[in-house]
Amino acid sequence: MLDQIVDAVEYRTPEGIAAAISRLIRSGALSAGERLPTVRDVAATLGVSPATVSNAWQALSGVGLITSRGRAGSYVLQAATPWMPPHFGELAGSHVVARLDLSTGTPDPALLPDLSEALTKVPTRADTASYLSSPVLPELDRHLRASWPYPVAALTIVDGALDAISRALETLVRYGDRVVVENPSFPPFFDLLDHFGVERIPVDVDSEGMLPDQLAQALLLNPVAIILQPRAHNPTGVSMSAARARELARVLRAHEHLGDPVVIEDDHSGEISSAPAHSLGAWLPLRTLHVRSFAKSHGPDLRIAALGGPEPLIDRIVARRMLGPGWTSRMLQSILYQLLAASSSVSTVHDARRIYQARQRLLSEALVRHGLPHEPSDGINTWIPVTDEKTAIVNLAASGIRVAAGSSFLAGPSSGQFLRVTAGRVAEDFDLVAGLLAAAARAS
């Protein structure tokens, strides 16, 4: 590799050295995870000072092409993905080779239901009687209504939770509007709001969900919508309690003279959540859009979610989709229906819910044993306070563990620094992993 770098360097300045290595990384000549030669070796071979090479390394690190692991050396990161929205891209981060990747926020593939049986029920031809047929399979509509957290007026099927939220915002917001979001929250929500030219109003969450007093203050700014995650909140793993749902509904009713913002609920982990489903739609059905995604429970690549709410809003969303994708493939809808109805897949998802709950508990208990106060989270993610985010990430990377930076999830000011850890991907060695997490949390 040293010879490669020397041959590629055209100008022996910090900028020239950094540009040469950048070209090698982006061309694939240097692969993600490869260790770079030491600063002293590069400097000696090029005939420049170590400070010159060190400045080049700092420039490459600043743009996310390499990372330093202290005495372990510097390593190549995956080249940036310019097609990805900025906040979403922060989640992708730099794909360092990791023994245990707890940064993804994705389910354990081993706990997803087998699609074999469902695929045998898919029509053998991708035809349709009419482009104007109902966009939702009747049997899927009935099944979803039976399990919805409140009697819902209208349902449709869309291409995942983010598609549902994007369609809802497209219908509701205009440039310069304000939208309430949880703090912390899911970074792609920030990308969506930035795309629509919307100002976000952060409202903190605690162990029961969004804080009512802060929501009351936010309502004074006349937001047009409120985005919240009622279960297995990403990143914290908090699920909204029944008492908190009632209180939030009370606050919204008390401030109706200021406007009637639509509540958009993203229940992205409902099928694997161990908490009961609570929706503000039980109190505010005419201004609640409830999203239920099946990515965490049945597979991210299904790209399918249900969206329910008042008929006027759902009808507008359906009408707009008719001028784009038209509808979500009824073949995919058929697969989802079979997965939701077949006893084998229902049993698999039930087992997954139980296993994730056990993994969260075992990791939480191990963290407490290692001196880090922690309560078990719901779903697959958990939120860990740290002394210094960057130091914690580097220390864990040196131990072969990758996590997500908490700062990517912050919608506004925060009193601390955090990591988001996909606890649901920890299947063994709970004490070892917890010990490394706890040590990293204390590092400064």
C-alpha cells in the first residue's frame, strides 16, 4: 500500500497527499477497513515532515474518508454516498469493518419470518382488472382494521413508514410552516422537513414519551403537524404510556383555539414491540394519521406500511399517489396479508418480540452490573448517555463494535451526549458487550 500511495502523490503538500489518497479510496484501490501506513513511514518515503502527512490525515478524517484509532493506526472508511439525504447519510456513517455492528437500527435477519409459504399465494401474473381498482386488498384492509389501536375511518397502503410520513407532510405543510418533532428523533424526519422548507420545533421525551408541558409551549408557535413515535421510539426505545397519550390529547384539545395540528404517529416497530398500542387517534380521530410499518417485524425489503386516518386526509394522499406510483403492488400486499394471517409467520414474529425483549433486558442488566444506570428499552434500539460521544465511538471501534452517534438524532439542544445502540442485534456475550459500552461511556 505504501508504494501505491507514493506513486499516486503528485504534490508533496498536505493537500496533494490528501487528494491522492482520496482518489485511491474513491476508485476502490484502497478498500474500506484497510489500515493505512504510519505517518512516519509515509513521511520518510515521500521525504516530507511527519507534520505534513499528519495534516493530510486530518483533512481526510475531516471529510469522513479515514478514521484514527489512536495507537491502532488509521483506517479507510467507506466513501461518502452523495445520493443519500444529509441526516439520513449520518446514519450510514462510515462503514468501518466491525466485529459487531450495533449502528444499523435494522432487525436481526434470523428473527424474520420465512416468506416461502406466503410467496406460494402470490398471483402468477402481475395484472390488474383496472388502473382504477381499489388500491388496498379488501382482506388486508379488514385484517388491519381489526388490529388498529382505534376505530379508523380510512386506510391505505404505502411503500414504507417514511413514504407514509412524506405523503402526509406533502399534503399538510407549506414552505415556512412549523412542525413539532420529538427530541431526539429519527434523522430522516429532519431531511423531510428540510426538503419541504419547514421549521422543526423540538420537544423533549422522557420514559413515557413526549413531554406535555413542552408540547403546550410548542403549540403557541402554531405548528401544522406533530410527528411522534408511540412505540419503540427511535433512538431511545421508549414507548408512550396510556397516561401520557391521554395527557397529550388533553393538551391538544386545550389549545384548539390556536389551531388544529395533525398528529402523525409512526408505529414503525409495532409487531415486535412489547408495549401495548396507544394512539392519540383514540381521542382525536379527525386529526390523527397513524402509520404502521412492518419492516422491523417482517423484513425491511418488503417496503410496505399501512396509513390510517380521517377520510378527507387519506383520500387526498391516495389521489396524489395515483399521479405517481398509483398504488403499492397488490402482489406485495398479498405477501403481507399472508404473513399477518398465517400461523407460522405469526408465531415467528411472536417469538421475535419475546427474544428482542429478552435481549434488551439482558443487555440492560449487564450495563447496570458494569456501573452504567440503564432501564430496558422496547423494540431493537436503546439510548446510552456518554461523557464524550466521539471518544466513545472511537473506543468501541477499536474493540470491533460500531454504534450510531447520538448527535445525529438530536432535533434541538441537549443536556448530554449519547449513543444509539441497536441492542436487538446483541445475541450473545451480553456481559462483554456491556462492559465495553460502559467503559466507552465513561471515557473522556
